[in-house]
Amino acid sequence: MKIKDVINYLEQLAPPQYQESYDNAGLIVGDKDTKVSGVLCCLDSTEAIVAEAVEKGCNLIVAHHPIVFKGLKSLTGKNYVERTIIEAIKNDIAIYAIHTNLDNVYQNGVNQRIADSLGLNNTRILAPKKNLKRLNARIKSDEASRLQEILEKEGLDHLNLEWSMLGDWTSIALSFNYSSAEHGRILHALQEATGREVPYTSWDIRESDPNIGSGMIGELPKAISGLEFLKMVKEKMQAACIKYTDIPERKIKTVALCGGSGGFLLPYAIGARADAFVTSDYKYHEYFDADGKLLIADIGHFESEQYTIDLLQEIISRKFSNFAAYCTQVKTNPVNYLV
Ligand SMILES: [Zn+2]
């Protein structure tokens, strides 16, 4: 099993096209044709993580946060980013990051894991991406099942294909909605299934895609007081401390959340009438924006995303049995609390 096999699988679940424009998810260090000896899952790649990978015999680190965001002009070891990369290269260890693409998927995503930890029901994406397209094409009836197979293989089996038989019974009309990021892969699948360039028409539609986007919202099984809610979140998310705004008088039932820096989603949380919004990295002035409309709870960036480590380990070990996938034992949280 090669590194590219692991990457292909992860990218079926969280396609790289779903990442935000500022992001740098993907293979950052290493050769994708190398055979995998073991995988170490973590939130942040650091020198300590590379050392742990060496010790555990893993030549692939799968991290949530990319170690490199911007271009490097030199590689001399003057900071932890450069030292981590140098150590990884010296030890033949690849570093792969699965970041906002994993944040932006509904299933198997960062936010679903947080919602599960908090026991939310009826979860849905808080800010679905508005980039849906629709495609119409005509293919032969016997190509239809082949297309279905290829779509499944390509991780596109969530597409809701609508078939209708045409008069001559040898061809069928096919139409479905999809996310614009999937356009290229769909055309490729059509070509692979039919062995030719299939004429098609496609156009943008205004609806948003409920399976892709930022944040999540859901309901607690029963409404609880703001203080009970904060205590529950502190325990479930193993937060050393929670920073929060004034507790509203009403009980907490609908909860919006976003792993990592989710402050930009506050208008969506308020718009969706959430009673509480759980995220991290709030700044002083931003707390004022709660404005009595809901309870903001800042639980810490690391704390909000810590279960992503288990999520990655589970995803990889469920699929691959010929090498081990580990959760890191190193706590990479750079923030400490004096309590
Ligand atoms: Zn993060």
C-alpha cells in the first residue's frame, strides 16, 4: 500500500477542492509512491511528532493543520516549521494535511465529531456552500451501471442521479445536482464509463449544497440551563477553561458549533436562532457581538479539534489493514492554562 492510496481514500471523503482559498491541504513533504510503513495522526506536525513517527516506525504523518501555509524562501532550520520539514525529509517521513476540506464535509468531518461529542441530534451544516451545478447528459443504457460503479470508486456516490429512459430504449437521459468542485471528476467519470466524450449541458443553480460547508448546528436531546450547558461542554470537550459571554435567561437547546476559529460564523448561528455557539479563537471585541442573542463559548482551538485525531485514525484503520495507524501521544497544544 502506497502513500498515494491513503491520500486517494482520504480525498474521496474530503475532496481537496473543498478546502478554503487560504489553505494548503495536501501532501506537503514526501513522495506519494513510497510504500506506507505506518501512519501517525495528529493535529499539528511538529518536531516532536516527527520524532514520534520515527519511534513508532511510521513514514506518513496525517495532520489536520498544514505545517506550511505560505511559500518558504529558504530551509535553514531557523524556526519550528523549517526544522520539522528538515527532520521529516532526513527521516524519510511524508507529511500530509487534511484541513478545511475535512472541516467542510458533513459526514466524517471535524464538526460532526464535535456534534457527536456534545450529543446533538438533527445535525446539519451551519453555512452550506452555495456552489451547486446541474448537469444533463445522454448515455447508452448499458453504460449506466458502469457509470454508477465509477462514481462510487471516485467517492461521488452521494450524487443523486435521475435517470429517464428515452424513446429508443438504448439511451437514457441523466441529470443530477453536484458541487462545482466535482465538475472535473464527473466529466472524467462520464468519459471513463462510456469511452468517449459525452456531450452535456451544465449550469449553475442557486441552491446551496447541504453536505458541504462550514460549521454545524443541531439540537440537544433536552433544553438545559446555560450554566449546565457550559459544564457539559467543558467536560465533554476536556476543556481546561471556557471563555463565555453572558448566559441568556432562556434555556439552551439549539447549538451551533465550529472546530477551530469559527468566529466568522456568528451571523449564521444567530440567523439560525442558535441558543449557543461553541467555537474558539474569539477576540475581546468579538464577544460583544453576542449582543444578548446567544451564548458564545470559546473552548480553545486545540480542545475543539482534538477528536479529529481519533477521527483520522479511525478512518484510516477502518480502510487499511496492512499497516498500523496511530493517534499521537504528543500533546501539541501550544497553549497552557494556569487554573
Ligand atoms: Zn484548527
